[in-house]
Amino acid sequence: MKKTIDRKRALQTIERFSQSKVLVVGDIMVDQFIWGKVSRISPEAPVPVVEVTKETLLFGGCANVMNNIFTMGGNVLITGIIGPDDMGRWFIRQCRKMGIKTDGIIVVNNRPTIVKTRVVAHHQQVVRFDRENRHPLTPDNIATMLQYVDTIKDELGAIVISDYNKGMITKKLIRGIRKIIADRNIMVCVDPKQNDFSFYRGCDIITPNHHEAGRAVGMALTGHDDIIKAGQTLLKKYDFKAVLITRGEEGMTLMEHTGEVVNIPTVAKEVFDVTGAGDTVIGVFSLCVAAGASLREAAALANQAAGIVVGKVGTATVNQTELMNVL
């Protein structure tokens, strides 16, 4: 196997992050954690009574991809939907505190900001409840987003389509984005949640995990040969330039339309929590591509970043210093 990236080239790529700009398009979410302790069972029903001790709000969905790019020192823009509610206003305030422009955020009156609320007691999740509206976007919403993309296209090095299957990502939206940037060298990277990958046809690179890739080709991927077969099928069928399949503790496999196959072993020393690892992969990968890295180099650096983030508890991010230290 050829070396994926040398240290000098990696550091040069990281140094260009601050001059690189990525647009994140997708399902904006807020992750709400309610922390507490349980000392009794409710007299009303056989359920624990949680005494709340604190509450935490974090970026979720495509907003976590945005946060990963920001934390890594990249310039990031975002477009998506929020509701006219407290969580939506919290999201806008947080973006502005970080210096992230909110011009691409659309407030839709009949649609709540997506919130996943987890009640955690004694380090165990007691219950999760979701507030969301998964209806597809209206033509007016899509037109507004495409108009925003058109105004910023000259600034971009890459676009991330972060699909959490909440109605935000539609074929019409993806076709519109591709049409706007057709004459520009802007890489479109997709983190998929649809089982039907025709949704993403013609995008440059797609980054499914091995379960998602298996569902897309209709087979369980049980070994390296299956991974290669699935990747090659996806490349041919949907006109991608590359497929990056993440394989958990077995690392990643990058397959390009040229026939190139690169296996990248995991670098994680300990795995505490895989939450958000996919967001880190697509965020760092797209930022590397925007900074001039090859697909192979971008995959290697995204793999290093993912190895760091799974060693942290909760929806975490990685910064430049941590990434340079592991290099």
C-alpha cells in the first residue's frame, strides 16, 4: 500500500485551513442533554423519577459538521432550516458568537427546530425524545437556499451535503446546487442517510459507513472483498468520483473512479464513544479537499481526526493542535 500522506504535506494542508471555505448544507439540529440522578420510582407509573441537576445544549446534525470544520480552524458557512422558537434562536446566537455567518439560515414558521433531548442519569440514558417535522422542503425554501448558494459560490472550496433524512435534503436541492457550481472546481461531499443513493447521483464523493453502503447495494458487507465490491458498484451506478466507506475499528477504504483502492487502518487507541465520528470524518475530509489535499490525503487526515474524536465522550470535535500532535 502506498503511503497515504507524509507529515510535511499533512502540516502544509492544515496550515491552509484558515484560507479554506466550506459550505455545510443539511439538517440543523440541537442536542439537548438533561442530566440528573435517580433515587426512587414514580408512584404514578413504574418509571424512574429523575432529579435534574443540569442541562447542556450542543450542536447536532449538520451543525456538528459545521462545528468540526470551525474547531479545526476552517472557514465555514451553513444553510438549513430552523423554527421560530427558543432552540432556533439559541442556534443563531451561538453561530454569531463564533463569528459564523447566519445569512443561509431560513426560519420556517410551521417547522420546529429539530431537537433531540436525552435524559441521562448515573451515566445512563433514561429516555430520548425528538421534536421534528420531516416533511420535504417547499419549492420556495429550496429556491431561497439555492439563491444563497449562488451568492457565495465564488468563495467555496467544498460543499458538504449532511443528510440526516429529516426532509431537508431533496433531489431538487442537490441538482440545483450542482447546476450552480457546474463550472467551478468545488468538491461536493455527501454524508448519506437515504438507502437509495440515486438521491445523490453525480456528487463527487460519498462517505457511508459499512452498514449504509451495504443497504445501498442490498447486501451485508462482511469482509474486505464485500467492501470493495460495494464501493465499485456505487461508483459505477451513481457516477461518483470516489466512495469512502468507514468501517469502525477496521478503519476506512477509499475507492476512486480511476480504480484506485486505498485501505486506511484505524488509529484510535481507545474507543469511548463513536457519537459524531461520521460528522468529524466528512467535516475534516471536506476541509482538507478545500485546502488542496488529494482525496487520499484528505481521507488519511480525516481518519486521524476520527481516531481522536472516538476517544472522547459525547458529541465531540477535534482541533488543529490535537491533529498535529498525532502526526
